[in-house]
Amino acid sequence: MSVLRREAVRVVVPASSANLGPAFDCAGLALAVYDELVAMVTDDPGVLVEVDGEGSADVPRDESHLVVRAMRAGFAWLGVEVPGFVLRTTNRIPHGRGLGSSAAAAIGGIVLARAMVDDGPERMTDSDVLQVALAFESHPDNLAAALYGGLTVAWLEEDGLADAVRLTPHPQVRPLVLVPTDQLLTTRARALLPTSVPFGDATANVGRAALLVHALTTDPSRLVSATEDRLHQRCRATAYPHTAELVTSLRDKGFAAVVSGAGPSILVLGDELTSGRLPDPGPEWVVLGVEVAGYGAREVPLPAA
């Protein structure tokens, strides 16, 4: 019979950038910006939620909080009843910027629930975590990156189950993230997608997506060609006009720039010299040099008192 751990449990989970240009709803890159989740079972019913950092003024503090809902889903899968717990989140992933904050919350909450059950890690595999998380995201690209770290390619089988593979990016790949001050809801961006695309655009993206895997893992010199997209970025340009203009400008200058996920952030895939060559995007953008996250969501020790 499963037993709940009574001590506080801490999980960290990385940001992620999805699509990476042509690999729409498939590719994800984990970024070394981590949200931190700490929870402890209580004898009192209900939840107490504390939030620091990104979104602290906006996110709910009750059962509707995404991490709480994900934890509840994880406990339900494990068949464990948890009347109450305390949750503290330290959010470093920007919200509403196309950097996988909701995927991190969903994956992080489920992994946290798994870690709070004594035999949870033995009974619930990472593949199980991914399936449970699909209740919160309809596509597994960001979910897989948040769960496994590194570079991931994820897909849905015909039965609706998700699967993913983790790849190791070439060591010369150095992501840059350009984060704007404005936000964009993913639902708004997805509403602009067409119901069909020209055959030529589809085949062009298939070729570029295949090249993208090669460029990211073996030959980064191919990244500009490999990140060309003809499926989704142009369709959604009206939702993020400044992002679209800057992506075009950067690509014209030879940078492998793409919209990060649903936007409006921009991901530039380059090397250690790229940041020094990048034109100043203006005061409305924050440029972050980040590492590829070497690991996904996982339990880590609490800091020493």
C-alpha cells in the first residue's frame, strides 16, 4: 500500500521552446530557466498556495492553480487520496511568452505528486507522466521538453497516446531568447491557424524539420536553412507583428531566428559568438543567453537550513 511522504518535497522543471521553426507541435528544446515547486502533505483538508516570481500577481491560490490540478491528476493516477497540502512555487519562466510555462506547471505538478508518494517513482514512469499531462496540453512538444530536458521530438500515436525521444544537441548550439514585455495567449495564436495548407508548404516543412534534427545534433552550420518555416509563423503574424518583423529582420541578417512556441518571444539558435553579433532589438526586448537544459523535471534536495 502506498504511503505519503510527510516531509517537504522539492521539484525543479525547465522552460522550453517548441516548434523551433518547421517542426510544428513536434520539436521542443528545454531551456535552463527553472521553476521550483515545493510541497508538503498536511492533515488539514484543502490547499494553501504561495507564489513568488513570475505571475505572482495573477495566478490563483486555490484548487484552480495549474500545478495543484496537475498534482491532483498525478495523485489520482497513483490511486492515492491526499486531503490537503501546502504548495510553494518560485516561478522564473515568463508567463504568456511562448516559453512553456504552462507545460512546466503541468509536468512539474505531476512529477511533484509522484515524488510525494513513497513508491510513486517505481509505479509511475516518465511515459506515464507524459500521458497524464496530455489532459492539460493537447500537444506534447513542450511537455516532452519539460519532462526529459535536452532536445525532444514528440508525437501522438493513432490511439491518442503521446511518445517522445530525447536527443542531445550539438555542444556548439547556444540558444538566445528575446523576450518582449507583452504577452500572448496560446489559444489566440492557435485560433489563427488554417484548417489546410498548400501541399508545397507541407513538403517544404517536412524537409526542413528533418534537416533541423541533423543541424541541432550534428551540423549547426545548417541551422538557418533548417529553421525555415512555411506552416504556422506567417499565419499568426497578425497576433505578434513586432515579433514577426524582428524574426524576418534577423533571418535576413543570417541568424537562425524563429518564433518561440506560440510567441511572442523569439528563439535564436546560434553559437557562443551569436550574442555579440546580434543587433540591438530595442528597449522593449530583453535578450537572455540561456543554456540547453541538460535535464527535465526532477526531484532535488531542499536547500540546507
